[in-house]
Amino acid sequence: MSSAAENLENRKYTGSLKGDTLKRIFGETKNHRGLFIGFLFFILLTAFIDALSTYLTQFLIDQGILGGDRSALWRFSLYQVACFLVNGGSIFGFIYCADRLGHHIQYEMREKLFAHLQNLSFSFYDKTSSGWLLSRMTSDIRRISELTSWMLVDAVWGTANILISIVFMFFIQWKLALMMMVMLPLLSIAAVKFKNYIIREYRKVRSINSKITSAYSESINGVRVVKSLVRERKNLEEFGGLSHDMYRASFRAGWLSSLFLPIVQLITSFAVGVVILYGGWEITIGGMTIGGLRAFVGYITFMLWPIQEMARVFSEMQQAIASAERIFTLMDLEADIKDLPDALESPRFQGHVEFRSVNFHYVEEAPILNNFNLKVEQGETIAIVGPTGGGKTTIASLLSRYYEPVSGQILLDGRDYRNFTQQGLQSRIAVVLQTPHLFSGTVGENILYGAPGAGEEEMLKASKLACAHEMIMTLPHGYDEMVGEEGTLLSVGQKQLISLARTILADPDIIVMDEATSSIDTKTEQDIQTGLETLLEGRTSFVIAHRLSTIRKADRILVIEKGAIKEEGNHRQLLAQGGHYYRLYTSQFRKDHAPQMLG
Amino acid sequence: MHRRRPIGFLRFFYALIVRLPIGDKLFRGIPPQNHPENIKYTAPEGGQIMKQKTKESGFRGFLTLFALLKGNRRLYTLTILALGLTIAAEVTGFMVIRHVVDGLLDSEVRGAGIIHFLLVWTLVFLALALFKGALSYLHGWGKAHCSEQVIRRMRNSLYDHMQRLSFSFHDSSQTGELVQRSTSDVDTVRKFYANQIPEIFQVFFQFSINLGILLVLEWKLALFSVIVVPVVGAVSTVFFFKIFDAYDDYQDVEGRMSNRIQENLSGIRVVRAFARQEWEKDQFRKINALQRAKGMRLAWWNSLYWPFGHILCGLQFSATLLLGGFMALNGTISPGTFIAFSSMVNALIWPMQELGRTISEISKSHVSYRRIREILDEEQEDLKSGTALDAHELKGNLEFINAGFRYSLEGKAGDKVLEDISFSCREGEKIALLGATGSGKTTLVNLLPRFYDYTEGKILLDGEDLHSYNRHSLRRHIGIVQQEPFLFSMTVAENICYSLDRDVSREEMIRAAKAAMVHESIMSFPEGYDTMVGEKGVSLSGGQKQRIAIARTLLKDPRLLILDDSTSAVDADTEEKIKKALKELVSGRTTFIIAHRIQTLRQADRILVLEKGRIVQQGRHEELIQEDGFYRDVFRLQTQMEKELRRELESASQQKGA
């Protein structure tokens, strides 16, 4: 399963008009059979009435005008009016049905995929960028919804229009109709081939366009460097080259596609020429009427458009199917970690934690933890130190059950944590992240995120405990201050304080902390320290520590290297050993402290 | 004979739903910019293509869209004329059919050899078709050429203009927004030339040519046939503005929805940590449902509009045909005329249905154009005026006399960022800046290359007012190494040679890289110096980036140097390398260092301690530790920590010994 996630972004999606995906796409319309059938019905009706009305004009001319029959003139005019009226209704019908259907499908698929994404594993999110997922949620789903509505409208309408017209042409003059039958496929093939060529040209344009976009964004992002290095002129030269390429590519695509219409028109005109020539002769020998000739010309010019559009519609359908393949692969992904069928809601934990012979690896060739054992008593604070890549974060992720051990067990209060539901378990274990993530909204909303049922008083209490209250009150709108998207309007220190309050309010039993202090000034650091102590008091906690003050105060320090505990003990003991910890500590000491003074 | 083109409107839906740029709404709420009287836009080819008075707003501003065609005006006019001729050819085709029909009904013609007659007129018809095809191709070719040319110029001017706008402009605008304007808004404007103008003229030609011929053929019938035209035109315009409003609403919600998704996805770990999946789903469902509701409203307007136009035009068509039919019966017009008539009425009425769309799209183009102009109307930094400097001319003696700086926002003076800064330094001296975040260190050094211009007091460089130097040459002689240097997505080599106008030999570049202690790291990359940096290539560590930036600055060989000396992000080994590299860089140049560490500060010739934009202390290390103040606090804290560490280690080793 995880291997599927791994390749998701790079996989090729063919978009071929295969049955399976198509079937599944239309399976999505099953809740809206009415709309689906309705719009197919109305679109066919529209195509039929259109052709019929052309057919009727024939009689208006032959019987009414040339036959000198006033009542026929009246009659067929009224028929025509009726056609327009019915068609008006029918057009309303298919637009209404198709549009609504599209919006319903879009809504439902987004809903489904969003819910599905909420439950996918962390391993999946480690490998998949949120930008990629966002495009799946937005443009891919939009394309699928269009496939079920507008693309289908175009395809069905176009096909029906051509077929129905041919049938009517046979009614009028079968020999001439046969001639047209020979020409039409030629016309269609030529059109599709040519259009595909143009579509390829436009693909080139798009690829240059994305280069232009990144050139813009890079020069804006790096404008300060550009200025300080005085590169404006050279940059413009380079960009000028790019925009010239763009000009050439899109000009080429432009004139090629302006060749397309005249070519189709010419072929059609040739067909009309045949109609005039052969039809005219048939008229003189009585094999056809003037009205029939007019109707024929009408049908042929009418077919011009669907033929022209077909190639575009099919290429768009291909894209939509490729989108659908992506979406369905995503939907078929199963979470790596699933609740056992008889999993329990978690009780409150006392906080005994045990790693029992835990083995873990992300990829088989590179084991991270090998027979890892650790026993932690209730209320202990464990600091985990060691070099990058040694397995510190893995231990934290395993404990929070973002990943599960490949073999071995993790026990909470003596029970394998797989006995509990993920949701229950994770709501009892708080994870305080290195860079706190806030959601756009107010400060208050963010604090309450951890415990939605909590009242205002509880919130205030928590933020006071976290020493965040004072900081929050200095904001212009206090707790109602908007934090901006991902909290960008606040400093990292402010975000950390708020996330601390959020965690205190959530009142977890076990705390996992991945801390970083590089962006906090001394004063804030002190504040956070007090808040942290409140949080850690009486709770079992694991701290991946960078901050010496925390390390020193921990009940036990684990030096983790290459997935194993190299040293274990409290600060004094480890310093006395003069080993890894000693070296780490002395080299880190100066570095950590100097910048902290100033922020 | 011409029937209406139903798939044309299906295609329109496509355009409406699929192709319109998303995120237009993101730009709403941008304050109107100041419009300076005159702005010169430097165009890439050296001409002043976009030089315009830019004070106009509204319709007159809109008219400048035509001025942009300059250089392609003649071709564009020919293009439009070709379109007119295409339509004339089409109408002539109707007349040919008229002639054929009347001929077929005329016994005289039939007697004189019908085959010959038919053959001749079929050939005439085909010749017309060829003529029309050729013109139609010319039209397409011409409009593609003109519109792409205009847009190419526009892209270039935007690009160049943006890189020449001031720091303050870039401080206050967001990258995403500027990129959107330069891409999707520019594309919308392209459509103005490539689609909208030709469409308007198409409707115009179709209407006037067909009507003209109709009037000649039978004026009463002609007038009768256009009764509905103004109604359809007006109604469709009103409708389309409605539809576009609804569409804007829809897009707005779409933007909010994708923000919501984005936030959820990037915060998914927090969502899981607090087990808030259900709540997230609820929130999403709300916005998703809102979007569906907006979509339904859009669907409603759409489904109402098209049948309305269809029926209206259909009734007009039927009525005209009926009247024409009676005229033909009475012999007022020939049957051929009747058939030609019906085709022309068709060509006259139905395009009106889409007129509204074009008009409302033009109004969209106008909005896009205005957003582009807002950028172009911003005043460029003046890079050229003032004294130019040769390298050896600049010595690097600086004097700050009560200098100060405040931002100005839209003409209004903002908060003071720097105040009353006075100090001086001589050629080759090292000035260290110390202070908390927001104390004004960065702003102070940004005054030197004139990224910002001081607003109060005076700054003298080599005895001359700093403002008298031209920015370009000033910047050429000032090197900056940032804490988090920005590298471009080019090769390592191109990044190192980035700042130079001249060609640099491989040896010279490698020498710089070696001096910057980064040569070895670079050689370990898959393609050495030709390795791409960034998304498409290797991702560099902070230390590597910094050293590449140092190499870049070494090659630039500036007289004045600004360093942001913060190495917190690198390990001890790298730190050592960076130190060595810096030593090389600093020697003999006037240097400003933003420093945190006593070790660095100690070596400076002068230390400036900043607090809230003012210098609170200045002097050498030895002087400052005698004074009561921030510097001594920092010094004590740092030395105290050293002591503490030593104490701890001692006690630990005692314990060990015990």
C-alpha cells in the first residue's frame, strides 16, 4: 500500500478511453439517475427537433411557396414555431440537468475524497505534497464533473446531430445522401487528425507558459538579490528570450488553428458544390425539389460544427479520464494503519509506556530501530537527544502511532496500543510540533481547536497556564485577533505559545514534543519554559530536545544513535560518563546560547 | 446556407466553466495605486512601447488598450478587413444559391443547357469558398501575430518593470498576486485582441452586410426582420453581466474552498493529533455545499438565458419567413430570393445572442488590464541618474549624520524605523551591528545600496551625499551575504557568476569557490558545477547556500560589504569553513556585520548597539564592556554561560574521578 503512495505523483496516467474508468465515472452519477437520463433525453430531443425543423422548411418552400398553397405556408410556419418552442424548453432542460448534475458530482466526489484524505496514514502524507493533493481535489474533480456533464453534452449532441441529419437526408434524396456519406468520414478523419496536431502545439505553449510563470515568480521572489547584484538587464535579456519562444510557439499554434476552420469550411463547401451540381440536376429530372436542396445545404453546413468540435471534445475527455484515474487511485489507497475491528475507545491513561522489542523501518534495506526496548514510568520526562537521522523522530512517531512497529509491541498502561482506536488514542497523546501549525481564524478558535467543547473560562485558564495570555492581550484584538493563513501573521514564538495553550486545554495524558527554539527570544523562551513545566507536570512526556534547559531537567536522557540507546541516565550521570552526551553537550552549548540572547 | 451554430454556445459554456482563470477574485481589495503623471516604460527592444500618459481611468484608460497595438496597427486593421471580406464572400454565396434556384425554376435557363449552368455556378460557388477560406486564414494568421506580439511586449515590460520597482513596493505586495497578474490577467488581455475584438467586428459585419443586401433586395422585409435584434442584444448583455456575477461568486467560493483544503492538508498532522477529523469534514462540507449552491444559481441563469434567446430569435425567424413566404407567393420576390433571404436573416439574428457574452468578456478584459496597469503605473526606481563610480573610485569612507528613515505608505509617512543615526567609518573598517529583532539593523544596512533612501539627516559616502550616486553603480560595489541567501534555479556555476556582466573563466570561478570553501561540496554534486540548484536539482543545505553566496560576492569584488553573520543553522565543521571563507571576503573592504556573538563583535573596529531604531551604544569591545548597558549584559550572559558550563563539566569530572 505504501508503495502505491510512493509512486502516486510520478505515475503515468494514460487517459485512454478504457471501459473500467469510464464505467466507474458514470457509476458516480448513480444518485442522480433522473438528472442524467433527463439531460440525455433533452439533448437528443434538441438534436432531433433541430433536424426536424430543417426538414419542415423543405415543405414550406415546396408546398407553400412553389405550390402556391397559403394554408401550407401557414401550417408549416406554425410547425416551425412549435419546433422553436419545444426546443426552447428542451434546451432549458438539458442545460439545467447537465449543470446541476455536474455540480452534484463535483460536490459528492470532493466530499468523498476529502473524508478519505482525513483518514490516510502519515506515511502517505510524508510522501505526497499537499500541493499535488490540492490539484486533485480541485481541478481533477472539476474535470470529472465536466466529463459527466458538458463534455458528454458536446459528444452526444455532436454525434446525434450528425446521425439524425444523415437519416433525414436519406428521406429527401437517398443518392445524394449516399454521396455525402462517403464524404463525411473523410471530413471527420481529416478534422480529428489535424485538430490533434493543433492540440499538441498548444501543449507546447502550455509548457513554455509554465516556464514563464516560474520565471516571474523567481524574479519576484529574488528581487532583492537581483537588485543587489545589479542583474536587471541580463535578466530581461533572458526573459526576453523566453517570451520570444512563447510568442513563436503560440503564434504557430494560433495560425495553425486558424488554418483549421477554413479547411473544414472548404471541404464543406465542396460538399455543398456537389449538392448544387447533382441536386440541381436531380431537380430538373424531378428526383428532388428546391426545398429539398435547401434542406440539404442546411444539414451540411449544420454538421460543420460538431465535426470541428469532436477532436477537441475527445482530447478533453482523455484529460478528464486521466484525472479520474488519479482520483480513483487515490480513493483506492488504504490507510497503512487501520483500527482493529474490536478496537476500544481509549480510557484516560496513567502513562506507563513500554517499547517491547520494537523493530521498524521505512524501507526494508534501511532499518531504523532494531529490537528497541524502553520502559517509562508514569509521569517521567524523557529527553531524547542524538544526531539527525538517528531515530529520534521515529520513536516519537511510533509512540503517537503515526507509524506502527514492523514487529514488537508498544504498550500503554500494559496494553498493546493497537487495542485502541487511532482517534481515541491520538486524542489522549498530545504532539507538540517543532513548527506549530495554526489554522486561519482567531487566536481563540485556535486554542479551542484542542478541546472544542471547552468554555471561555477554561480557554483563558489554559492560556494563562501556558503564559500565553499576556502575549495575546497585547494583540490589537486579543483573542479575536486573526492569525492569518497558517498563522503567518504571528511570530513563531507567538505561535508556539498559542499551540502550547491549545495542548494544555486538550489535557492529554502523554506528551510528545519536538521542540526547536531558534526563533524565540530570551524573554519568550523563559515564558515558554514556565508554560512547558506546567504542561509536563505529572504527565509522561517525551521530548526531542534541542534546548539544554529542558534536557538538564529531564528525569532521564536517552542518547539515540543508529536506532539504539547509546547512553541513558540523568544529566549529571551522563556528563560524568564523558561519552556521547558529554561531547554533544559541550559542542552544542555555545552554539545554542549565543543567538538566543538576541533572537 | 447558414444555420445557427448550437455547438457554439456549448463551447461558450466550456469557456465559462473551464477556461476562465481561477483566482481572479484574489485581487479584489487591492488599494488603488497612485498615478504619477508620466511614466516611461523601458521596453526590452529599447523602444518606449508602453510610454503613455497613465492618468486616465475608466473608459479612457481602456482606450490605451488600442494604443498598445502600436507597431502592428496596420496589420491588425488588415486582419479586421479580411474578416469583413470573408463575410461578404459568405453572403455572396447566398446570392449564388439564389441565382441557381431561380435558374432552376426558369424554363429558359433549363432549356439552354442546365448542366452547363449548374457547372458554371458550382465552380463560382467553389471559387468563392476558396476566396473565403484564404481570407479567413489570413485573418487568423494576422490576429494571432498581432495579439501575440502585443502580449510579448506586455510580458517583457511587466517583467522588467517589476524588477525595477522599489523595495517598498515588493515589501508590500505578495508574490502570488503579482505572478497571477502577469500570467492569467495578461492572458485575459490577450483574448481581447485575439478573440473579443474580432468577435465584435464579426457581429458588426454580419449584421451590416447582411442587412445592407436585404435592404437592397426588399427593404420592408429587411426592416421587419431586425425588429427583435436590439431586444436580443440588450437582453443578452444584461443576462451576461448577471451570469458573470454569478460566476464570480462561484469562483470566489471556489478560492475559499481551495484555501480550506490547502490548510487542512498542510495541517493534517495537527488535525490528527487533536483527533478533529469529523470537525474538519463538517467545515469542508459547509463550504463545499456553499459552492454547490452557487453553482446551482449559475446553472439557473444559464438554463434560463439560452432558451429565452432561442425562442425569441426563433419567433422572429419564423415570422420573417412567413412574411417572406407570402411575398414570394405574391411574386413580390422570387423563390431564390426567398431562400437567400432566409439564410441571411439567420446570419443576422443568431449572432446577436452571443453579443452579450462578448461585451461582458470585454468588461472582464478591462478589469484585467487595469490590474496590469496598476503594476505598470508604479514608479520605478531610478537606477541611472547620479554619479557613476568606477571600482577604484569608491573608497568606502562613510559618515552618518543624524540619519533617519521612515516608510512611506501611499504618500503618507509611516512609522520611524531609524532615527538619529550618527557615526562614521573609514575605508576598510569593520562595523558590527548588535540589537534585538526589529531594532533596525537590517534597515540600516539596506540604506547603503539605496534599497531604501534615508528620509532624514544625511549620509555621506566618500564625502558626497549618498543620494548623489547612481543606484546601479553603487550596488555594483556593495556586496551582500544574507543569512538565508536566495539562489536561483540555475546551475551552481551560473549562480556563482550571477552578478557579473562579463564572462568569467572556469578557473576564476573555481578559484572563488575554493576561496569560499565550497569547491569540495560542489564537486560532490552529481554534475559538479553544472548541477541545477533548487526544485529540479539538488537541494542545498543552509551552509552550502551561504558559501555559494560568498563565492558569488567574492567574484563581484565589492568595495563595501554587508554580512548577516548568523550561523545558527550549521554544524561546527561548516561553521569553521564559513568563518574561513568570510575572512577571505572581508579583508580590505569596509564591512558591516550583523552579529550576535561576542567572538565576532570583539574583532570589529566599531560596534553599534541598536534599540528601537536608535544607536544606544557605540564603540570598541573594550570600551563597551566598561559601560553599563545592553552590550555588557550580552557579554556577561555569554561569558557567564561559559563559566556555568565549565563549572558543570568540572563537577562532572570530579564525580567521575570520585
